Amino acid sequence: MNDILNSGEPLTPRRDPYFTIVVDDEISLGIPNEDDDELYYGLVKDNLDHLAPWMWWANEDFELDSSTQFIRDSLTDYYAGTAYPMWIYEKGVLVGSVQIRNLGSASKDVEVGYWLSEDAQGRGIATKAMSKLIDLAHEEYKFDRVVLQTAVNNEKSGRLAEQLGFVLEGIVLNDEQAEEKRYVKVMNDQAA
């Protein structure tokens, strides 16, 4: 990251390691920082029982090294311009993560994913964070469609997708060969 700061090139949202998005008076999004690995690790470990049914990586094998590597991989994608990985903060406290991936791909489809700590559920945090990040990324990349895949029995994420204008496209197999619901939101630039 210091190479970016010392490169002499102007900082843009894509290159700014301190890039922050204000969602509302209580919610903000921020780029992960390698110094946050213990904070992120602690939040995941505290929420393993809550996350395990929905996230394949949320299991007893999740260690501090897993957190550090996730942050490094996320930052690599961010600086390459292929993803917006963002921490979700409520009143300055880390409560989850939201990310858009496959930015700039030839298919013009991007993927979005998120998770929230159990105690941050039910207050519209994920809905607001996803909406803001999708709008921001769409301004920059002009993608055609956003894809959100959820566990088949994850009713909360299905409702969130529908609230954001996603439509259920069908059932697909994820990389771990588990069935997921595939929701798609078409971004209609021509309607304006």
C-alpha cells in the first residue's frame, strides 16, 4: 500500500487506501486495511454460528491468517480495479462486509455479496450499504447487471434482494457445489 501512496500518482477512489463512502448519519463503508485483520477475525469468530449456514468459509478453520489473506486478496482486487471490497461500519463500529466483484469484465455482469454480524441484523444496514455501493460502482463502470447469490434457505437475503429490485433468475450451483438462488438486477441506463 505504501507503494501506492508514494507513487506520485493522484489518488482516486480506485487508488485511495482511505476511501470512505458515507451511507447515512450512522452507516459508512470503508476500504479494508491490513491492520484490521485482528478486528475482522474477531468479528467473524464472534459470529461463526450465525454465518456458518450461509458462508462456506465461516467455520472453525477460519484463523487470523485467513483474515489477513482475505484482506490482502481484497486489496489486490481493489487496486486492480476489479472489485470494491468495503467494511460496513455502524456508528464507527465494524459490523460486516459488502463487496462488488468482476468490475470491468467483458460480460458486463458484476457480483455483489455481503454479510452482517448477528447483532446488526434487522435495521436496514445491509440494504442501505448494498444500494449505495451498487450505485457508486455503476456510476464508474456502467455494468449491465448485478448478480447476488444466496443460500436457498436464506430468506432474509432473498427479501433484501427483492427490496433492492433484484429478480430471482433461478437455482445454480456455487463453486462448492451447493445450490444457491441467483438474483439479478438489470441496470437500465437507457430509460433516462
